[in-house]
Amino acid sequence: MDKKLAITVFSFPPDKGNVGTAAYLNVFSSIYSVLKDLKKDGYNVEGLPETPEELIEEVIHDKEAQFNSPNLNVVYRMNVREYQALTPYANMLEENWGKPPGHLNSDGENLLVYGKQYGNIFIGVQPTFGYEGDPMRLLFSKSASPHHGFAAYYTFVEKIFKADAVLHFGTHGSLEFMPGKQVGMSDACFPDSLIGNIPNIYYYAANNPSEATVAKRRSYANTISYLTPPAENAGLYKGLKQLSELIASYQSLKDTGRGNQIVSSIISTAKQCNLDKDVDLPDEGEELPANERDLVVGKVYGKLMEIESRLLPCGLHVIGEPPTAVEAVATLVNIAALDRPEENIFSLPGILAATVGRTIEDVYRGSDKGILADVELLKQITEASRGAVGAFVEKTTNSKGQVVDVKSKLSSILGFGLSEPWVEYLSQTKFIRADRDKLRTLFGFLGECLKLIVADNELGALKTALEGSYVEPGPGGDPIRNPKVLPTGKNIHALDPQSIPTAAAMKSAKIVVERLLERQKADNGGKYPETIALVLWGTDNIKTYGESLAQVMWMLGVEPVTDGLGRVNRVEPVSIEELGRPRIDVVVNCSGVFRDLFINQMNLLDRAVKMVAELDEPIEMNYVRKHAQEQAEELGVSVREAATRIFSNASGSYSSNVNLAVENASWTDEKQLQDMYLSRKSFAFDSDAPGVGMLEKRKTFELALATADATFQNLDSSEISLTDVSHYFDSDPTKLVQGLRKDGRAPSSYIADTTTANAQVRTLSETVRLDARTKLLNPRWYEGMMKSGYEGVREIEKRLTNTVGWSATSGQVDNWVYEEANTTFIEDEEMRKRLMDTNPNSFRKLLQTFLEANGRGYWETSEDNLERLRELYSEVEDKIEGIDR
């Protein structure tokens, strides 16, 4: 077999500790399992080492240079003449980067291609964007282009190595985000020039259909979806665990004389765990009447349950290793927690609540308020759900924990008088009377889902693609909301953009908007916010069929109208009487990907805003009209033109790049980050000028943001939260709005969390705390990451860097988050040593980030802690340079 394959991995931000970065994926173990499989099929993979660890070493260390050189392994040196001869568009890069070879991926004379060749397989490291060290260029660069080293990499792959296909490994690289048209590439667009004539196969995370669509449109990729790691509940640890034990003893002893004493311990332990920021706690020694004691305990208990049941993807996925049935339990419990009316499936918590005469909505509400009996009932429902699903899974698996033929097992369970495992389990609980028929339908559906979760076609689909055959398409999204995403190994597609928002999305959106406004009123003396600044993401709107889009419509007080084919192409205002509140003004920041995928919806929103601004209504009931009139006067334009609220990047440009500056620690002060945001995100969509694209309207953008009383974002799936990716803080305008407001007051910041059936609106700082407690500081999470070795250390470091990002854009991160992280990863000598030995480059970045957080004033700590960090930093520097002391 003479086929040649170029496997391309990413390194972002550029650092040796980051080679092989991809969302949720253990890249090198996955490549190793792919290569072993291809070897069986007769591919030549000569010299492939014995283990994935050795594979990492060979790719990231230059064997010729002294041990531990800072350079990656060089596979080819391309001189400038050869580069120019083989790269017809090389001269187009000179405007931005000067004459080749330049200073990136070069030794001053040649362009360097990094990677390692094994027989007919080349594993290469994609060069980086090139702006990392120079944020000012990011600011002003309107006509960016790839650099010479980037072009040389793909020239090598196509013309020198002569690859028959390129396999981009994991989500995601930067080729498809290079400048050029958004769709319908021409030869003047950089993605088209770079990929050349090579078939592009792309392993892509199943839950990211929007960026997968960009990869398909702009780099002709055939995507192959991979599973995100199996989810687990976050659980409780250290002080939080003690707290739950104290609450248990309070419940059994609360009517004896010891009630007060236990509550006092609960309060002091809660304060040690910094829960006093999330729950109003009385003073420790205070004598409380019994009903107030119950409420304090109920609120703390509710918070604990929220932390304990939070879903986390544990560890990193390896291609070709599907989860075991036991690992799938938490995912199934969450699939079972949603009603699916279109399939006549009732949720398990709903079925259980009905047996004690309650609706689950009512239980959720009581638990949110901290009513002790309801928190306890919700905990029992949660435990019974886990138990029933666990019992079911146990019955359909063999002793090795693999799912055996589910169909035959199920039919024997479902029809032939064997007692049903979930009924057996529930008969030991207070939910013995649960509706048998509803349970049977639900577990039949869960059986189907279980088969899909453990099916494995990620390697199979790759082979199909390499044979030039058809890879079956399938939707991308969140497997918990939409199990049709499974099994993975499909070519990802999105949805019909004209079909959103759906009626179901509108219904969910109304609940979230009402909760958001309730929360804002409660925090601000009963006043409605006049303007909310919010973000629309591509992937979220695909996963939820337009929920966040529908939220914007409901804030404005308009409803979508569908035509006979179910397409949404106009909106109608709801009367103020029916709305029962003022119309809220909005400032909408659309991500670059949203702009690419949903231009019709931007048109719809812009028409909605302009329509509402022109309604003849009193301004105290229509804030859009109120502000548009003020702004029209200030700018000297018509009210219709002043009502411009739908913003994004310029066409062909993505992100505010605040994330790049933070990840590379290359920014001077917060004002610089705010300028980047304003200059890149101030392009407006105008429905009155069709076909014009995005027009820069910075003054209008600033005036609109200056009226914002609240900033708002959505979290829609348990896999991605605030500190997992840099996109969320990249588009957060909290401190920026404060600087623009005439009164200089910081706006409230809220995050809506629709990851569970019980939708929540929390403040940004509550969400950051929840995220830190369940991920960064949670042994279950970081030990799960450490199992992946080299890649795991990087994941830990990334969470800390993103936390600094939130400090920079919003200032909503508490000091204790940094302090506890320092205790967990730096003070603990054994942990520190593991991090340093496993991935010294990422450990250095971790130390750097701690010192940076302190230097920028986000973390106050003892001089001893800082001294230790500085000492460790010089120690790890020596280790990386290969000096042994």
C-alpha cells in the first residue's frame, strides 16, 4: 500500500507544552491507536515507537540537538528559492510579513517544517497564526494573511511529501479561519490556496457543529465526529464533604437540643468553604428559631447538591475507545432527566415526583428557594434516578462491563415476565408506585441510547474516508439533548438556518428571560434593566434550535412568525398589555461563526429592533425607542438608523482576539483589551442596506453599550463551561461597559445555565465559583485529567489562564479561587512534582500565570507563596534547558 497520509496536529498557544491541542481529545494516544490500525491495513508506518509517550518525545524533541532543546523535531528545511518556486501565492504574503523566510518557523535562511515521518505517514505540527507575540498587530490587522512558515508547511505536505490526504487531528486548527470570503472560496482566498488539491479529512468534536461547518465550507473538509469524554458528577470533597455530613446529622438531630450547635458548625464550615458569597449566612453563635435554621441549612444544602450533581467530562477521549457501560451511566441519567414530548417520553425525575403527588417543576422551585424538605426530596429523586439507571445498565452488561447484545436482553426484560431491574430498584424506595408504562417507554429509549453511546465507528469512518468512500452524515450537537448525534464517526452537519427559533426554543427562552429580569430586579431595587448586552454563539443556537436568538426576541417583546414551510422570516410585536413589562433594549454581539451561519437571523433581529423603535408607545414602556431617540439626536441621524443593535466582526474576521492576548500574556493593561474589543466587534448589520455586509459603526456601538445595565451569556451544555474555553471571556464586555457608562457603575453580569432541566440564572461570579469548585479545585476532575499525562497538565493550566481572562474582562473572580488553586497545585509537594515531571513546559506556564495574576492585581497572597513560585520557576527553566543541579 503506497498511500501517504499527513497527520496534522495543532499547538496553541505556541509552546512545546501545547503540541497536540484539541478539544476533549488525548491527541497522541489517539494518533497511536489510528496508526496501529492503519498498520494492520497495510500502510507503511516504519519506525513507529512502542508507546504513545515515546511518540510525543520523538515529535517534540529535536533528537540531534542537545537534550531538551526548545525546538521541535525538524523534518524538512526548505530554502527560499524552493519555497517561492513551489508556492505560487508566496508574494501575496509579503505585504504583511516582508520577504521570506521571516522569523516564524525559520532559522533565518530556511523555512522549517516541524514533525516526524514514519514510513508513509507524516505527523506534522501546524504553524501558529503568527500574531501571538504582537497584540498591536492584532488590533490593526484588517487584511491579515498567513505567514511564510504557514504556507511552507502546506507546500511541503502537498508538493514534497506528496500526501494523498491530510488528516487534521481534533478541534481545531487555524487553516479554515484564515482571511478570505466566508463561503464559496476563490483562488484569492487563503484557505483555498493553503489546502491546495489535498483531500482534507478532519476529526472534529461531535458537539461543535458550527465550527465544523466553517471547516467544511472554507477548507473543504470531510469531518468525522468523535465523542466527548464520558460525563461524571462532580461529587464533593474536603470541606464540602464534611458539610454534607454535618447536614445529614442536622436532619436526624434537629429536634433534639443539639440543633443550634450543629447549625453553628454548618455555618462556620460553609464560611471556610467560601460559601458565604453564595448564601447569606447568619453569624455563627446566633440563636435562630427552628424555621429559620431549616432555611439556612436548606440553602447551604441546595448549593452543595448543585455542586455535587454538576456534570463534568472526565479525562480526555481516545479515538477508537468507546466508553464502558458503567462510564455511560451519568450521561444516561441526564438523558433521562429531560421530557421529550414529541416522542411521548416523560422524564424520570418527573415520573418519580408524581408518585409523591408533586410536579418536578414545583420541587425544583422549592429547592432553589432553600426549603429544606424540597432540597431533601430532590436529592432522593436524584439518587433514585441514578440507582434505577444503574440497575438497568448492570443488567444489560457482562462481567467486563461491556454492553452485550442490548436488544435480546431488553426484549427479555421488557416482555417475558423477568422483573424489570428499575422497578426492582424503585421498590426499595419511597417511589414504589411509579407509573410502570411511562417507565417502560423511557427505559426502552434509554436502551437505544446506551447502544449508540458504546457503538464505535470513529476508526471505521476514517478508513472509509481514506478509501475515498462515503462517510455517513449526522447532526452535530449535545448528545444529552439530541441522542441522534450518536454514534460518532459521522460527517457533521448543522441545521436549516431558517427553521430557528423553533416553538420549543421560544418556550424555554421565555422562562430564562423572565428569570433573568426577576433576578436583575431583585438585585437592583425592583428596577427593570433598560438595556442588556448579550452574545449569540453559532454552536449554541444549533444545539438548542435558537434558544438564545429567541431570548433576544422576547426581551424586545416580539414573536417569530413561521410561513407554510415552517421557515421563520418575520416577527410581530406582542402588545405591551400582553407583555406586562417594558420592552428591554439589547446590544447583540454575534460571534464570527454565528455571522457566517445565520445571516438571515441577523437580518430578522435588526428588523425587529427597528420595528420596536418605531412603535408609537410611551418611552417608559419601550426602552428601545427611548434610547434610539436620544442616540438619533446625539448622532444627528434618523431614529431608524440610530436603532442599530446587531454587531459582529468585519466579514471574514473572527473573535475579539482578547483571548489571544490573554493566552499569550502579551497585553499591557485592561484598556488595551477593551480597545481590541471595540475595534474588532463594532461592525453593524443593517437590514436597510441588503448585500452591503458589515459596516463599522463604532460610535453607535459605544453609545448603545453605555446604556447597558446588565451583561448576559448562555451556557447550554455540560461539556463546555466558562473556564473550559477562552471564547466566553473573549466576548465579555463587563468592564468595558463600566468604562463607557456615564455614571461609571459596573453593570450586573448574569449567566443563564440551561444544561439541566432546571434552568438557572446566576451571576457571573456565582458561575465562576461553581466552575472553580467543580473543575479546577475538584480532585475528581484534575485526577481525571492527570490520567492523560502530558495533555492533562495542559488542561489544568488552561483553566487557570482562562480564569485570569475573566479577572481581566469582568473582575468577577474571588481571591480565594487563586489561593485555593495555589494550595492544590503548588503547595502540595507531591502534586507539584507530578506536574513538573509530566509536562514541564505547561507547568512553567502555570507558574507564570499565578505570578501574572498577582502582578496584575487579581490575586493578593503572602510573600512566601510568591517566593516559592519564583523559585520553582527558575527550577523548571533549568529543567527545560536541560541543566541538572
